[in-house]
Amino acid sequence: MQIIWNINTLTTTGASIVSLGTFDGVHRGHQAILQELQFRAQQTGACATMVTFEPHPQLVLQPMDRKTVGILTTIEEKIKILNDLGLDRLIVAHFSPAFAAMNPQFFVEEILLKKMRMQQIIIGHDHAFGINRSGNLDLLQKLAQKNGFTVDSLSPLQINDKIISSTLIREHLRSGDIGKANELLGRPYSISGMVVHGFGTGKSLGYPTINLRPYSQYKLIPCSGIYASRTSIAGHPYKSVTYIGTRPTYGHTERVIETYLLDFKNEVYGQEVDIEFIAYIRGDEKFASPADLVEQINKDIFKSMELLEQQPS
């Protein structure tokens, strides 16, 4: 997959079939757009091209006093997923207040048509861009008649009568319904980051854990609790149990992500790991004693192994 990191320095490309969007999560609805993009590109010999916005527009536009949106995929995660799905070209547009205020007609005619030689554009059912979100389906259809390209808006993909959306996935993750979130994503939700030093609590209990620091401060962390998980280190997946919480048994207040790997004992400080959340086991709890906590950890490990055995590797 070709990656163009700066849309402002884009030189004229070959003919393109284009889709625009943030594509946060690259969920099954986004994947349906990509499949249609690829199908049409194969028919015409053009390049299947996605234009994505970085950072997430809500991080730029939302008022400072509002709760920050949790992103489902960092740009690095998005690139990996799209590359694995076979996209031809990804163009990254730096999202800023100035970009948000851009005249959408200028964007279409000067960038999509002149520089990208767009033949067709495919958008999601609710997509809009430019000043006051005026770059909508109606405008694109008018510009298509004027400039000789085609435009299509795909119907939303639904599961159980609910439209798949990044917002709905965030709701499921924050409520602990990891199963539904994964179903909408089409893969397990994951967090990538660096292994850092913790407090050594797990080791003192006989269950040494790795402590994850996510690469992005804006990455959505699922609700506190215990999860059956898979943790990849240097490309090798290991069965694991992941804890998210504040460790109330010990009176701590900082929220952490700790993972116990079932068949791995090496030191990995400073290394990159990727945690996939497979199933939610229980919520965070305060125990009367470390011995009670250890008893529950044993149950959590047994339950995690049971759940992971039911999952494809």
C-alpha cells in the first residue's frame, strides 16, 4: 500500500477511485466501502484510494470543556489494518481548523480532480466535509454533473437492526460489551503500546504482569475489569489475562493496564506489545486481602483459558 503523508504536497497521480472519511476503527461498515472501492478500481484499472483525516476531527473541533473522544485506531493501527485489507493507496490529510473551514468545492476540484484524477467517489451514508459540513452528497452530485465524475453513497451496514458506527462501538467498549464491539469491528479490539515498569504487585502475588502504556493518550481504553486476551510480542501471540483498573485492593487511584501472559516469563521492558481483547470476564473489585485477590486471580485465569480455547488462534 502506498502512503502519502501530506495531502498538501500531493503531486498529480494516476486515475483514482476515492473515498473520504476518518474511518476510525476501520469497522465492518468501513470495510464494506473499501470492498466496493476495490471492486470498482479493478473494473476500471484505477487506484483504490482512501483519504483519511489525522488527527481525529473531534479532537480538533470539540470544545475544551467537553469529554475527549476516545479513538478506536491510531493512524499507525489504521495503516496496518488497511494494508492487510489490500488498499492500494492511503492519503493522510492533516486535520486542522483551517482544513475544516475549507471550501468543499475547492477541495473536490483542485485536489480530488486535478491532483488525484478522481473518476468516482464513494462515501458513507452520513459523510460530510468542509466548512459547516457543506461537502455533502447533494454538493458532490452537482459537482459530478459539472465535472464528469460519478458519486455514490453506500447504505449503512446493520447488525441486529443497528447501524454499525464508531460511536456505537465506543459505547460497547465503555460498557464492557467487548463481544458486541468485536462483532462490529470484524476483529478483536486492540491496544498497542510500550511495556513500562509497574509497582511489582503482580509479581509479589506470584503472577508477574507486563504494564502497558498506550502509544496515544487519546486511545479508548475499555471499561475497568478483567478480560481474556491475546498479547503479541515481536509478532508472536500469547494467551493472556488483562486487567484494567485502579487496583482498589491496594488503595491506588491511577488507572493501569496490566497483562499476565500464560506461557511467557521473559522480561520485555521497553518492547512494543499489542493486546487484543477477546472476552470480558468481570468488573474491577476491591478484595479484603491479597489472599482473596489471589484466589480470584486463579479463577480469572481458568476462565480466560476456557474462553480462549473457544476462539480461533
